[in-house]
Amino acid sequence: MCPQTEDVLINAGSALAYPPRFDSPEDERLQRRQCLAAACRLFGKLGFGEGVAGHITARDPLQPDHFWVNPMGLAFSRIRVSDLLLVNHEGQVVSGSGMLNAAAFTIHSAIHRRYPAVHAAAHAHSIFGRSWSSLGRLLDPITQDACAFYRDHVLFDDYTGVVLNAGEGERIARSLDGSKAAILRNHGLLTVGGSVEAAAWWYIAMERSCQAQLLAEAAGTPVLIEPDHCLATREVVGSELAGWFSFQPLLAVICDEQPELLE
């Protein structure tokens, strides 16, 4: 177990109301890798894994033109800190011994290059996001939680197959245009954030919002929240800090339940 676990992770999940400050970039790197491994475990626990599909990345604080990513072929539910790969923007694995997912590199490298403030990105083939994406529609503001994405998510309406071409990754990155999330038509969901915690939380919240709208529309016609109320609600539940903070209870639980992830 990492010696800094108690200070960096557990306290952040149970006591702190703001993101921690770090004494060194090395400490920040450790915390970011721990959060990335924890986010992968949570995606596994929530059933977001689908074969070899799905990836979460975190920009490296020491080398901002590199990012950490889960290796291809290892289930979300088995990821440990020591399993993570450090990758540069040329697609070279500079640390770690696993296999790099080509689609993960194509999508995430484009995002990390284009948006310096994005420190993490998450994508998976979860069932409700995947189902909603087939409709080729943005989410409607039918719940308080969905308001986090009001006028802050986009539709990438141009599916052409598995994302292996660099140009496709660039187009996905460009389509985000500063938003926290994208619905990739006929594919799934993509979320980004200034921290691993925020990006992972937005993914979880968006998946649940897709589920809620699918259920609501199956039962009837949902009532939309008024635009002014949507914007006011987004200020509360959709900020970067709200995303970071909302993830903290899940982070504390998964680290307590599965401490081996920190190895």
C-alpha cells in the first residue's frame, strides 16, 4: 500500500471540502495515479466494463505532455496503481508493461493536447450511455442531476467506426469545445475534468442521467426544467469543484473496500 494513502486519499474522501495542495509534483503524481486506479475500480464496480473497451486518463503533473491510462485487456475491477501506463503524445509507453489501447490513445491524446486545463478524461461503453447515444440527441434537463450538463455537453454526430484514426480523435476533441462531456453517437459517453475525480464523477452522473431519461420517456413525457432554473442549478451541481467533491464519498468507499488498488 502506498505510504501516503491516508493523507492523500482517505482524508480527501472523508474530511476535506476542497482539493488538496501538494508539497511536490511527485506527491501530486502519486495522488493522481491513486485516484485514476480508484476511478477504474469504481467503473468496474458499477458495471461500466465491456470486454477491452473503456479507458480513463490522467495528465502527468511532472510531464504534462504525458498521461496515465489503464492498460488494454485488464478489467477495470482489477486495476492497481502499479498497472497504469505512462504514455507520451507519440503513443510510446514510457512507464509500465501493459498493452496500450489504440482507441484510448487516439481519443485521449487529442483531448489532452488540445485542452491544457483538462487533466483527466473518461470513456466507456456503459449500457445506458450507449443506448442513449444511439438516439443522436442531447440530454434534456428533466432532473436536478441532468442540469449539471445543461448547455455543457455536446453531440458528436459522426460515427465512422472504431476510433483508430488520428483525425477522428482530433474531431472528437474539437467537438468538445470547452464542454465537460460529449455524447458520441452510436458509441457512448465521454467526459473530461480538471481532475480525475471530476471527470469520473461526470461520467457516472451522465450515465445515470441517460438511464433516468430513458426510463422517464418509456413511461411518458418528462417535464423540462425552465432554462433559468437549469442555469442556476448547474452553477451548484455542475461546477468543477462540485464534480471533485461529489466523487469523494465514492473514492473513500472504494479505497476502504479494495485497498489493494493502491499497490
